[in-house]
Amino acid sequence: MKWKVLLSDIDISSTELNAVQRVLKSRWLSIGEVTAEFEKRFAKFVGVKHALAVSNGTAALHLALLAAGVRPADEVIVPSLTFVATVNAILYCGARPVFVDINSPHNLNLSVADLEQKLNQKTRAVLALHYAGYPADLPAILNLIRRTETKFGNRIALIEDAAHAPGASISGKKCGAWGDLGCFSFFANKNLVTGEGGMIVTNSDHLADKLKLMRSHGMTSLSWERHQGHAHSYDVVELGYNYRLTEVEAALGIEQLKKLKKANQKRKLLTRLYQRRLRELEEITLPFLKFRGQSAYHIFPVILSENVNRSEFMNFLKDKGIQTSIHYPPVHQFSYYQSKFTPLNLPMTELVGRTEVTLPLHPLLTEKDVDYVCRGVKEALAKK
């Protein structure tokens, strides 16, 4: 289908094309010096000591959980209102996801009050998503974790799922830098795009060393190091995975990182325009009109009144050439998860799961595009 207004789009120019050509001409395509440069720049951007590039955001989550010591029989607290990869990564470790509710239709991040009820002596990690690029309440989450550790004597890692939040911050500190580990995705619809790809950030030397081993088969040296003559062979000292980034993706990442601040600012301006056009509509709730910190404005979610038929609403916009989506069907309601875990009640998550619609938002969107989408929204609501 040919869309008039795309849900997301990518700002790719000659700078990315030239960067990729340089990699191809170098004839070294696997992890190497371009990846190392991307990691260095990303670590500086987030304000952490270490950044380790990996093959995708799911790999980042998986390795972060393993590095944090998550093992079978451990519990990891996670919101159900997230992409399924966040929760799948917990199962890869053999651990048990404990689903936490969100705050309300006005704040779609995890509920600190519900988190407090679910932290216990079996909790090994809290996996906090920054939904839509808006920071979760990290100071309150960390305070709860420390109190629980004191009460039960168990070490609890904070792992940030910052897939939506490159450049977001709270209390002047970037998302990803608050936890023991922060995980980013560079999938094709993200704020920083490499096609696939991801990044793990940390201030821990110990965790960084462990992650370097695990992302490349547990080997003590990389092919790039052997190519440079720094090693002739290798040992395998840890169970590892093939979670490496390519040099082509790293080259794209470097150029996209240069554009990220300006692109996020454009997303902010478009979000403000949407809010001005839609905030008076009674059939719609606009989340995050009030929030702490600085958002990365990854997506623009709206919550429909339960009087509005969501499928009809989205189909009406589709007929006008406006692409929409749903972020997200709650993970605990998927068939696989229902077959594996005891049914539970997450009222706010389930309400949003029934009523959320994501409208187009990306740096190539124009003010004229936003006006067209908002007119379509108003017409769709008038037909209900």
C-alpha cells in the first residue's frame, strides 16, 4: 500500500552512503575499528564508561540479564506493556518474568507502587522500559531496589530497556546510565537506525569484560585483533554467543548518532503540535502531558475512549493513507505466555492494550503531515 503519511521513516543521506562505501572498500565487514569508534562515541553520548555494540536490541537484553547473574529460578520484574522481546530475553535465561502494571493512561511507564508489591527475595533484576522515550521514574525505582536489598539481603540489578530512549534523561542523567546496564535498539523504526543492531552500556569494568566475552563465543580475542597481529590464537573461557555487530551497521550508527540530537528535537516539536491539535478531544487521552525529565519522543501514542471502536478508527485512517500501529498488545495476554503462566490481572495495562493507537512520528514528518493526521483523527471520531 502507498501511504500518504508513514508511521515511521528514516533520515538517510549521502553521509550514510559514503560511510558504508568506505567500509565496503576497506574489505573488513565484521566487528572492527569502525565498531570500536561507534562504541566510543555512544558511551560518551550516554555518559558511561563502556558501550558494547551487539547484533540487535534483543541480544542486548539477553546478554545484560546474563551478565547481571540472572539464572533459572530467579525472578525478573518487567512491564507487560512492552515489545515481546523484552520478556523473551528473560525466558532465554530460564528465569521467571513477574509482570508489573503501568501507572495509568496518562503515564504508560511501570507503576512504582505495583513494583513495590512484587519485589521480594527471589527478585534478581528489574527490567525498566522507558515507554515511547519518556523516562521511567528511575530515582524511585532505584530507591525501592536498595530498600528491598537491605530487607532481604539479595542483590537486585536494574537493567534499563532504553530501546525507545536514546537521548532521553531524568534529573540531568541520560537514560541507560542509571542502571547496572542499559540496553538500546537500532532497529529500522528507532530514533537511531542501523537496520538491526543494539548497544549495551555500563559503568562497570567487570560487566563490560564479561559482555565482551559473551557477545563473541566466549573467545579471548577477536578476528580483528588477530588480523592486526595482536594475537595468534584464542581460548574460550565463557559460554558465549554470536551477537556481534557488523562494520556496515556501525558506520550507519556513527552517522545517525551525529543527527540524533537534532532529530529528537524535531520529534519534540511535532509532538507539541499534535498535543495542541488533539488535547481538547474528549474521546482521546494524551499520555505524558506531564512527565519528569527529557523525552526522546520515540512514538506518539493516544488512548481512545472505550466508546470508540479501535479497528474502525484505524481502518478509517488507513483509508486516508495514514499508517498507524499499536504499542503494545500486552505480553501477558499472548497465547504463548498464557499457556506458560498463571493468568493475572493488570488493569491499567489491559485498558491501554485495548485502546492505544500510535500515530505517525518521525523526523521527516512535516507540520502539514501532522495537520492532515489530526484532521483524519477528528473525522474518524466524528463517525463513531
